[in-house]
Amino acid sequence: MTDVIVLHGAWHQPAHYDDLVGLLRSRSLSVEVPDLYELSPADSTALVEDIVAASEEPPLVLGHSFGGVTAGTVRGAAGLILLAGWLLDVGESPAQLLDEVAKETGAPAEGLLAALDDNGRLRLDPADARKNLYADVDEPAATRAIELLRPEPPSIFGAIPSHVSWRDTPSVYVAGRDDRAIAAPLVSRFAARCSASETWETSHSPYLSRPTAVADLIHRQRRNASR
């Protein structure tokens, strides 16, 4: 039985969510955090849907940041939580949406500072990650989170879902008022695609800065899904 599936963001890994997972498990919830690193969009969806299918009751799926790309395609979930997440439609890619924002505003879209390493992967700048991912996270937790970051292939920005499930699944979007990792026009677009939305006084990573609030939201959504 799996109650909650947490999907990590780009550059992140399951260990980033240890505090939230520990809190949820202390509340007697069963949690899975699959590693989606280097999986194609289709393979990521298939992996999560296998977990959903193996559960006695439909679980909630929480997608943080780029984890929202996969969350929005998973069929059979009881509900979706987009935690500062990317919620794409069929045929959309992150690169395309960033280009649209740049054309609309006349300036490059907000985002993270990444540079190609010797292996051709995008590696985040630690100081920029501290400012744009973990601005409201305490120093020990932010330091650990930065140490856990791993480089990503540039192809992540070309991810295009071939189908979506978010239109038929209850969902809530959590936006951070001080989120500097996703451009505000995109946050508004993604939030409008959800059944409900909330704006918190957080940066991009409320799972670290406000884990209790995230756990409480998960409980509320579970209650709503069971009605």
C-alpha cells in the first residue's frame, strides 16, 4: 500500500526529500520516492504508474518542480499536488515555454544559473542554487541540499508529454511567493490548470522550509480524495 508518491525535481534526487518523507511516515503514511534520474518522460510515467497500480488504494502524487512534468501524466492517482511544479500540456516542452515568456516580456525568463560541465551536463552554481532554490531554508538543510544536487543533461528542457492526466485528476498547485526558479507567468499558467491553487510565503522548496505545512496539505488532499 502506497499513500503518497513524491516525485523529485531536476538536479534533485530522492534523498532531498528525506525530512518530508520521515515526517509523513511518522504520521503512518506509506511513501515512495522513485528515482527518475535520466529516465525519458515515458519511462518516468511508466515507473510511477506501476507504483500506483500496485497500491491497494489510489495514492496521491506530489510533483516538486520538474517532478510536476511526470506527475501531470500519471493515470490512476487519487489526486495531484504540484509543489512549485511544472505542469505541461501535450506537445509543450520547458524550452518552448521559456522561449514564450522571453518573447512576451522582452527579457530572458527567470531561472537557475547552470553551466555545461566536462561531460556535457548542466551543473548548477551552488551560490545561485542557495539564492534561487533554498532562499528560506535554514543553513544546515540548504548546505546538505546543495551537496546532493546532481548535473542534468540539457535534454530535460526538451521533455514533451505525449499525454496528460491532470485534466481528469483533482489537483492543487502550491506557488511560492518568493519563487525565483520559475518565471511568474509560467506559475500563473500552471496554477490555472489545477483544480485549486494556494500561494505560500516560501521560495522554491517548501518541502524543506515548511515540511509540516506540506505534510498537512497532503493530509487534507487525502481526506478530500476519500470523500
